[in-house]
Amino acid sequence: MTKPDNRFRGLFIPHVTPFDASGALDLESLERLTSYQTTVNGVAGLVSCARIGEGPVLSVDEKRRVYEVVGNVARKSGRVHIATIMPQSTDEAIHLIRDLETLPVDATMIFPPLLLAWGKVENELKFRFFEDVTRATRLPLVLFQIPVRSYWYDPQTICRIAELENVVAFKEASFDINLFTDTMRQLERQNSTMQVLTGNDRFVAESYELGASGALIGVSNVATAKWAAMDLAAQAGDFKRATALQKELEAIKELVFSEPIVEAVARI
């Protein structure tokens, strides 16, 4: 059994990506934003080009520029930098990751390819996708359970993927507390060392009580210090304080996730 990689514990912010009035990347504002976020006590790292960071609508070149700016900010502050990729095949995933290996990136979070939700897809294929990717790189990988049922990995498949050597963390954002609970129990029975980062903004404090080792939540772009304080309380085992802080943040969560949420993406 491999040792847990404790760099991937705590609060990770999937930062927003600013644009100027013409729709071009505003890299100066991006550097200023992420530099501030790394000053907040309790922030473990930054995640670039996730859904809230415009990942689905940025070009390959734009993503590289974002990775470079945020990666340099993270390196200067001693924080972890996770770059998100959205490949549509194994070959594309390997190509993108090999490019990331040349940039200031500590790990990559992989969105599941579109075809993994197309019709009935066997769990073996989902496992083999990650197995093939891990064989091609030593870069740490973060598995992502997105909040779309047709893409879900079942707990047994997650446990198999967790055994792959450089799969270091798992963002669980199903927003289904029953699936989350079942997955956590099975990982615990397996004595998995993979870090679990909750992406379930609506039950963050509860996720910690169920065994999550951190959070990777878009809503932490707002009131970052309070979200970080919640994480620190939970890491210390003070779930009562973590729950109280979550209650204070309830109005912000509801506002951020009010529908139609897709219209919050600047380029859609």
C-alpha cells in the first residue's frame, strides 16, 4: 500500500478565470486573484480550468497561459497547483498530460471523456482508461466524480482506480450523499490512501465527518477565509464549529448555485 500524499489534503480553490471587456483573458487580474487566494490560511492549493474556471470554453493555448500564470503563483507561495484537463480519448489525455509535465503543474484533474456516458459503458472500460493514462506519466492524477449521473463511477470502480500508483486524490462531486457515503465506506474497508476532496458544496461539513480529507469547491472563490476556516476546523476534528461555519455560509451557497447556473459561465 502506498503512502498517502498529504499535499492533497485541505481546501483547494478551483479559481474563476477573469476576462476583459473584449472577452480575452485578463491575466493580470488572474494573477492578482490567485495571489490573494494563496495568502489565506488554510488554502492548500489552486485548481485551474475546471468548470467554474471556464475550462470547457477555453482554447488549448488559453489554458496553457492560465496554467503558467497560476502555476507560478502557486510555486512562489508553496501551494499545490492542479491543472484540469477534459480529454475525449486516452491518447488525447496522454498528450495533454505530457504537455502539463513541461509546465508549473503538480497534478492534473481529469474530467471523464464524453463517451464514458454514451449508452451502457462497462466499468472495466472506465478503469482501463485510467490504467492506460497512469502507465504513460508519473504526474499525480485526481479522479473527478462530476454531478451528472450518467458519468458516475460506482464505488467498486473508484476503489480499483484508487489502487493505481499515481492516483492521489478524488474529487467527489456527485451531490448524492448516499453514493458519497457508500464510496467512503468502501474506500475505508480497502484501506485506501487516496485523498478524498469533497466537491459537494451543499454538504461540505458532513463530508468531513464521513471521512473526506479536504474540499475542492467552486463556491470558495467567495468568502474564501471562512471556507478555509471551516476546513481547518474539520481537519482538527471540530465538526461542531465546521457545521456552524457552514450554516453561516448557507446564503452564499444558495446564491452561487441559483439557476440557471450555466449562465454564470462567462463565455457560454
